[in-house]
Amino acid sequence: MLRRFSELVEETNPDIVSMENVTPLEGTAMFRRFVNKLTDAGYNVEYGPVDCRHYGAAQTRRRLVLLASRLGPITLKEPTHPNQEDWTTVRETIGSLPTLGAGDVDAKDSLHRTSRLSDLNKERIKASKPGGTWRDWPRELVADCHLKVSGKTYPGVYGRMEWDKPSPTITGQCFGFGNGRFGHPEQDRALSLREAALLQTFPPEYEFVPGDAPFPGMKNVGRMIGNAVPPLLGRVIGASILEHLQRHA
């Protein structure tokens, strides 16, 4: 990504540049070189971590956002949901969707489908508490790897979400119960692809493949959902750029 933007600056010298990436990027030498390149090219640069919860997403997703303009100082729009009591919740986002079992597909929405669970994982999710961890399970359900010293430090898998809080970060593995805190708050299954897409702020009717195309598989669609820039964050960045252009028209 950095190479692509550096080449863009070098070859076309646009007036405005924007990018989104994960927050650890900010501490790398490559990122500092990129910022210096923009500054040397005459850009006003603004960057920093952005928490999507502060803009209305029901998801704990922190991303590094950079804006740069040769027209003047540029900033991201002010948060619309700055306080915890303002944050959108899982319940508000997916609470009205039809009930599904593990491995089911909703008859009216092919994206509202869930992964199957093994018999062991069915017992595990039944023993899981919203917001809890595998440490809440009876001893016979705990995986051997979690009993090792190294495994005890990884409680953030096989967890249920909580209804009245934002979800954890939606990743490309969001459809798997054992891949993170992707258990449904109430139903004994992992998130459906539609639920993950809604938490990622995609529109309710959004299709990731044409309606007449064969379903490409949970893994492929899950990757498209989890790897995407949340559309809500994209709108915020776009609106920030538009306001900036209007000020400097």
C-alpha cells in the first residue's frame, strides 16, 4: 500500500491523498518515509488512529487514517459518537435478523448463512457466556492447547459477543466460532455472513457476488467482508475530503 501511494505521489502529484491501514503501521520506518515524501512534495499531512465506534459502527475496529492535501491543512470529520454511551451495539445492528442454527441458510437471504459446528463445538458454544472466554467451560471441553502455559494467554477465541456492546473487529475468519469472539450472543452458532457484513457497516441488501452466481464459499466471502475498509469509514473519509475541497474552492 505504501509503495502504491508513493508511486502515485511521484508520478501524478495529485492534490489530495488518503489511505487507511491498521494502526501498527504508524510506528514503522516505511510509514515515516512515506510521510516525509508527502511533506517534501508540498503536502499538508494529517494522520492518526481512528476508532470506528466513534463514527457509529457497532464494531471495535481501529485503523490508521492518513489525509494529505496540497491545498491546505486537512482533517478528518469530528466523531459523531465520541462517548461510550453513544456507541452502536450488536443488538441494534443484527438483533432483528431471523434465527438460524449452525449450518443453516435463510430462505430469503442467501448471505444470512452460518457455518456448521462439530459436536464438540456445539457443546462449547452452549457453555459459552456472552463476553466470556473458554475459561468458563467445564474442564472436559477445554482444548489441550489452552491448558499449556502458552495457550492460557489466548482467551480471545471461542467467545460469544455481547448484545449491548459493539462487536470485536470483524476479520476474514468472522464466520468461525473458534476464530475469535464470533459466537452469536444468544443463538448456538457463529455469526452469519450477513451479520458480519452488517457489523462491518455494509448495507443490508449488499451482495458480494452476483445474485445468479454460485455461492463461492464461506471462506471467500468472509475474506471479502473482513478485509474491507468499513463503508462507513470510507464515507467519513470521503465527506472529509469533499468538505476540504469546498473550503478551498
